[in-house]
Amino acid sequence: GGSLSTRGENYRLHIWPDQLVFNNVRWSVEPDNYFQYGADGVMAHDMKIYNDSSYIKIQSVGDVAGAPLDFSFSNFDLGMLSGIADSSEQLLSGLVNGNFLLNDMKTSTFSADLDVQGLSVLGKKYGNLELNAVNEEKGLYDIKLGLLGAGNGIALDGYYKVEGNVKELHFDADIDSAAFSLVEPFARPYIRDLKGSMNAKLRIRGTTDAPSINGIIRFDSARFIVSYTNSELMLGSEPVTLDDSGIQFNSFAVIDPLGNKAFLNGNLYTTDYIDYQFALNAKATDFVAMNSTKEVKSEYYGMIRLDFLASIRGSIKQPEINIALKLREGSDFNYIYQRFDTSFNSEEGLVEFIDMDQRLNLLLMEENEEEPLLSGYSITVIAEVNDKSQFTIIVDPVAGDKLTVNGNGSFNFEIAPSGRMSLSGRYEISQGNYSLTLYELVKKQFVLEKGSFINWSGDLINADIDIKGHMDVRTSPYPLIGAQVAGSSEEQQAQYKNPLDFDVYLIMQDKLLEPEISFDIQLDPKDAGALDGMVDAKLLELQKLEGEMNKQVFSLMVLGTFVAEDPT
């Protein structure tokens, strides 16, 4: 609480001692404090706000109205200010000491001699910040800035001058060491666990609209983890050059966990460090682009190794990206397919696929009126996959149902500037299996037939499929043909009860996300024509009766035997 009174043509604000609460903390104020403003100008008297050894004090020099205002700080925690913001994470912390002298309220000239001990931004330690700044004449700011500790040794010295609309820069930056983790709070959620450092000597001239930055940046054991792939990458020590044209890369290396390198060459042309023109090329051989486990990434994980050539052209607003890549042997990608669940219905069909969400449609902006995420981008990816790489789609992570395939294919993936995505190409399966759990009772595995395929013709989610898998069952055909041979002799009955080898087929056709699923049962070729063709004829009959076929398949999968026909 406090009081507001008048003194002639001036207003005087007085804060009552022991009644100031700031960020849920009670602060004390000197008893005879006041802040006055009005016709005589601004004056502060004994405006010392303190809590233990921490304080901010505002005092007019000489206790004269209109005189310079001296702001002094002692162990003032920036966390008290950032705590005002509605955030679960503290934005700033650190203890401020020093003085800020506002010489003239009208011209805003000032001088500052401040330091922040233990500066932290979004939980990252930056070290100790020292600032000396002087503004003795209008528009000219002399600045010396230093950041020391926590792996940092950064010095900035020079001036900033404003004349009309022109804002001149004249600085020299001497970066003996800058912790790479400095950028982590601003790079989330894309990269994490930044380690190592960088060093540079930079000459900064020009204006804020057209800065001229010249110098070289080098990285020292700088590494980070790409959040979406969990692959740790290391930056090479090759120099990155800055000049009046922008930023230049000359065989700059990005190194994967196995020591394989991707090389970046070319330029980022810019005159203002806001808009960029790309002229970049990248290439790599056997590069680890993903190295994640199920525990780290819940939806997708595995190892992706590839060769690639890439070019980046265009502008930052309309980049043109062209990539040719080939998956290498040892790639093993797993995807938990949460869009669909499976259930069983013995009357309508053994397996039903049920749409659980529309996340993919939202990603493609089919049901979202907002601008697509990649609007303005022109991206073309030509990819080659061979059967040395394995892909697994986990349909039910709890039951363990999954589709595992190896195959060959060539693909063309494009993103148009409108944001529309398209995919064309054919993936032909050379080997694989589909593991299926029925009612949490039994697990069965269908071996996929070579030549099964998935074919994309533009629509990313509307691919055509023709996938066929089989499992072997050895059982007696007697329940299947029992009604037909009921009057047979005991000797013939015994013969009909002998086990034969059967192939149970799972067939998925039509569209990838809405497949037509059917089943078939055939005698193993070595037993074809057994029992005078009676079994083959019965199986041919089942092919015309979907419900009966599904019932027999279900019985074979769960019980390992045929079920007798219902006499009714």
C-alpha cells in the first residue's frame, strides 16, 4: 500500500514500509521514501526496496528535482522479474549488481556499469555478464559487453549510432570460446543435449538494415542430438566464413555416431541476415540419419543409414530442395501405427480395421483451413530402397501384432509450394511376415508371399496394395468333409481322419488404409488331389461362402483344426 499527495504543482508517491509484496515476496522500503513528479521534474528520495542483502535503490543525485536518477542494484535476482510471467520454466535468473545513471529524462542519456553473476536463461547457465554502456550524446551508444564462465569467453566492444533512420553498427566481437549450449533454449524442441564450443573473431559494421559481418567461426567438439531421430551429430572444425555476401561453407562436415561424414558446400547469401538465398549442396555415404529406441521415441524408432545427395536453392521463403537418397544395408525402421486398431468378427469377417484418428489428414491439411506447415517449400525426394533394409509396422504394441517386410522399390516424393504432398512408386516385397494375435489367445504368423506389393500413384495415403501371406497347418480334413463321408466304412473313415498339410492365406487388396481382407485355404501342393479330390472340392466350395471360409480360418488359427459344419 501507499499514499499519493500533492506538493504545489507536483505529485508525491510514498510506499508504506512493510506493505510491498512483489512476486509473492514481501519487501521492505525505507520509511521516508517518496517518488515525486510534476512541474519541477522528477525526483526520487530514499526509494530503496530491499529484502535481506538484495535491493534496488533509486535516488536523485543531490536530492534535487530534475537531477540525474541513480539506479543502484545489489544482489537483485532477475528471477524475481521473470517470475511474473506465467511460465512453468524460469526465463531468467542471476544476481544484478552495479549502477545505471539516467542523466537526462528528456534526452534519455545514460551510463551503465552492471554485472550479472550466474546468468541463466531458461535453465541454461551462461556465466557472468558484464555491461558497460555510455550514452553521452544523443544517438551514440558506446558499449562493452563481456560474458565469462560456464565455458564462455565472449567480448563485444564498439558503438551503436542512430542518425535519423540510419542505425550504424561498429563492433568487434572476440569469441575465445562460446559454449554451444548457448543456443539450446532457442533451438527446442528440434535439438537437445548441446555440447562443445565455438570460437570466432568478427568485425561487425554497416547498419541494422544492411550489416557487414566479416570473420571466421570454428566449432570445437560441438555436438547435439536431433530430437526427432535421436541421432547424435557432431559438427566439424572446418571454418565457416562470413563476409559481405553472407555465410560460406567449404566441405563443412557433419559427423554421425559411427564417424561417417556428411559434407556441406556453398553459400547462404544475405544482406540483412533476415532474408537468405540458398546455394547449398550436401552429400554423404552410409550416414546414420536415425538411431532411436522404442523407449526414446514412442511412435517410431530404429536405425536409418543412407547415401544422399542434396541441393538447396531458392529463398528462405520459397526454398527449393532436391534430394536423391538410397537406404543402406542395416537400416531397420519401426513404426507404431496408431491410426488403426484391429478387432475380430467371425460373422462379418475375421479382421476389421477401425479408424481411430485423423492425424494424417490434419498433417496434410485436408481438414484444416490453416496454411499448410510446409507452404512455400518445393521439395523433391527420389528414394531407392532395397531388401537389405527392413521395415516394421506395429499394429498393436500391446498384443505384439506387426507387419515386417524387406523389399525393393523406387519412389518420388514431392511437396509443392501449396503444401500439397504426393508420392509415386512401387514397393515390392521380397520377404516378410505378419504376426497376428487373436482375442489374446494365440499368436500366429503369416509368411508373406514374394511379389506382394504396395503401389503409390500420387496420393500419399491412398496406395494400392496386393499382399498375400500364408501359414501352415497340419490337421485332419475329417470335420470339413464329415457330412459327405458319413456312410463310409470304418477303414475309409480312418483314412479321412489322417492329417494333411494345409496353407491358410491372408489376402489384403485394394487401398492401403481401407484394405479388402479375405482368406483362403488350400491343400499343400504335395497333398493336392488327396482323397480323390474331395478336400479340394470342399475348399473350392468354401471360396464362394465368405462366412464359412472365415469360420474355418478362425478355427484353424485358434484351435488348429477344422470345425464341423452346422447340420442346420
